[in-house]
Amino acid sequence: MTLPAALEVVPLAAPVASRITVPGSKSETNRALILAALGEGTVTLHGALWSDDTEVMVACLRTLGVEVEVLPDEAEPSNRTFIVDGCGGELAPGGTVARPVELYVGNAGTAARFLTALVALGQGAYKLSGTPRMHERPQGALFEALRQLGYRVDAGGPNGDRMPVVVHGDGAHPGACEVSIAESSQFASALLLCAAQGDWEVTVIGANADESPYVVMTEQVIDAFPQTFLDDLEDAEYLIEGDTSSGSYFVGAQLLQALVAASANDVRGETARIDVPNWPHSGWQFDERFGAFCEAALRGDVPSEVSRTTDLGDSILTAIVCAPLLSKPVRFVGLERLRVQECDRVAALHEGLTRCGADIEMIGDDLLVRPSAPGALHGATIETYDDHRIAMCFAMLGLFVPGIVILNPACVSKTFPNFFTKLATPAPDGLGVTLLDGSEGAAKRPLALDSLDA
């Protein structure tokens, strides 16, 4: 069975005690796949996310001649164990200008950028394409850096800075480039992941604090990776940590549960907790800071201004949707990058919260959210714009606000295919939430647990 076109979330009837594991980090999974592919031996990746974005990466690596075995993960249904036989930089040959090897990346930004750099190490023409939205997203800084390294890049768009793109692989050769991260850190990460194999000297410029934590993460993964490009190591292993962005929806649910219980003088909220046992603590993922944000919110200590640049990373979306239930106004700043991701997330958040009756104001690229009066929030139909994070944020709000309907809920397959299954699974492994078919004209019937994976 598949998810319906629309899904209604029935609010929790009482505080719930749960321990919910979340899938592996998408960012770390796709970085580790590139490093494993470039290595000389075999690496086993444990806790790897299995979703649209990582499936795309695995499929493309196989097209490039990299052997990737995919095995189940008993601990988490949305994870897999990958056994990767590294190719040592010897990719399958590309094609000709007329008939390049085709790589489809969907709407996966990490796959699009990382593979663009990777195929430069091959020989011949490789064409990368994706969804219409992927073709709108910026790529120019990465293409220009590859040209500085001596590779031919034929790109689309009026300025030659959009996909689809044909990269003419010319193998590894020494070179130096500068790459700006003003638009995306993924440009720098793509080059850094391939730099050792390509003998490239990569200088990151245009330091954008909004993106630099993700460059640091790339460098940390490279440093920690068990397989070097010089040693032939058999049976090396690497453990991928849980994804903080995915975990933020349940940490956010715990925040809202505690706030709602406190406002209703429900003492059950003092003992019932929603925990994420595999919440990471390595410091690699910028979104780890969301836990501290929630602790501050419970104390009433949320600052008047919260930045994606310096405070929360992508988990700021979750914070914004929680904000109507906080005790004081919060202005969320540094959101420019959200406008050019899977959708215009600033506009989508403003639209969705406005529909729910929240007091929210868009000021340029900032969002100012004021506390909602008791009973002011209400149900609404949420347009997700095929954006997994919009769907999951508002599903979280629906745990406490009746009548929220999520359109195209299957879009969560991008990073968290069993998200709605986690919501509906009885406690303590889930939240025990009732989910209804919210499609227009459909009877509002509860959906079976085995029908909720995207």
C-alpha cells in the first residue's frame, strides 16, 4: 500500500513516553559513500540512511562501476548496511559528447554536487540531470572551480550555471582552485571529498558562516574515515550517526508536549518524555544544537533572535513551527539559503503557519513569530511543495493542533521514509498517533500501520 494524497494527523490525547530511533545522517551517508568509492579496498558502512537521496547516490555509483552491496539494518528500518568495494579512482569510462554516460540525481543536492566532482576523475563525458527543481538550484561555483582545475564543463542555464551538465572527465591531475560557498557549502564539500584522489588543492572562499559548519563536517568525516587512498584495507568499518534534522521533529514534539501539558496543568507532562536515544553528540552536525534550543524554550529563555547562521542550521525549520507555542516572540534570521533548497522554505513556512492561525510576519528573508493566544491555532491544509521537511514539521505541529492535513505526505521518502510509521507505531517505540486519509472526498478512515512507509 502507498500513502494517500493527503494525510490528517490526529492530536495526541495525552502525554506519551517514547524512545524513537531516527535514520542515519543523510549528509554523512553520502559523504561516506564517495570516500568509500574512491578508496582501494572494502569498507562496510553501518547505520547508513536508505532514502531517495542515498538510493540515487548508490545507483549512480553503480553506474560508475563501483560495487555497492545493500543489506538490511536490524536496528532501524530506514537504515542499511553498505559494503562498498572501492575503485581507487578508476571509474567506469564515460561516453562521448553525443552519447555521454547518464546519471540521474533526482532532487538530491548532495548527490548532484558530489558526483559532479567525482566524475571529473573518470575518462569521457558524463551527463548529470535531475528534477525540474534541481535544474533551478545554483551550481555555478562548483562548475567554475572544476574549470579552474582544467576540466571541461558544459552546463545549462543562461549563465552556464545550472543542470543538466556534461562533465568531461580527464582523470586525476594536479591543480588548484578556489570555490565560493556563498550559495552552498556542498560545492566545497564535493571538491574536498575528491581532492586527495584528484591531487587538487582546494581553497574555500566567500566564507559564509551559514554554510561553513557543513564544510567542517566534511573535513571531519575525511579525517575519521578508516580507509586512506594509499592503503589497501580489507574489512574496514565506519559507523554513521543518527540524523539530527530527522531527530529534531521528535525533540520538537517533546518540547511542544511539555509546553502544552504545562499550560493545561497536566502533571503527566512532567514524567512522560519523547526521547531520541541515538541523538548524536559528536559535534559534527550543526543541528545538534536544537536540543539546547528546546531546553532553553522550556525555561522560557529563548533569545529574541535565532539564526540559521550561528544557532540551529536546518533544524531552524522545526524551531519556527514550534515558535507559536513559545512564551515570547522570536525573530528567525539568516534564512536566505532556505529559499533555494527543495522549495522556497521561507515562503512555505510563512504560508503554512498563517493558514494555521499563527501570528507570523515575513520581513525580507526573516520570519518573526509571536506567541499564539490559547485556542488561536487551528487546523489547515498544508501544501508541502514536495519538500520532506515542510511535511514533517507540520506533522509535528499536528500532534497538538487538530485538523492539520499534510498534502503529498510521501515526499518524506527523500530522507525519512518511515517517518509516519514512527508516528503511528504504539509507544514506547513510536507515538501511537492516529493518521487519517485526508484526501479530498475520502472517508476519514484510520490508516493501517503497514501502509505508512513512503
